[in-house]
Amino acid sequence: MLATEGLQPPLTPSERNIVESYGGWTNFMLSYTLKSWKDEDVEEALQILHGLG
């Protein structure tokens, strides 16, 4: 497990399923060229995730 996986915010079960389909939180964020250690990128990733859910 990558250290950045610990930066994943709390997710609903359906959101977690979407993230897991990308291979985890880090891969989900990287697929949208976002950085998991930047708060504004995490917010953008959550908005994307809500749009997918």
C-alpha cells in the first residue's frame, strides 16, 4: 500500500467502490492529474467522485 493511501478522506461505500475500481485513492487522483497532499486537489477529486456516483 502506498503511503498516500492514508490521505484518503472518509468515503461512502459507493464512493469507495468507485475509488477501488481505479486501484485506490492515489491512482484515482493521479488519473485526474491531482495531488493527494494538496487540499484543493482533494476537494476537486471529491467533486469528481460525487459526479461519478
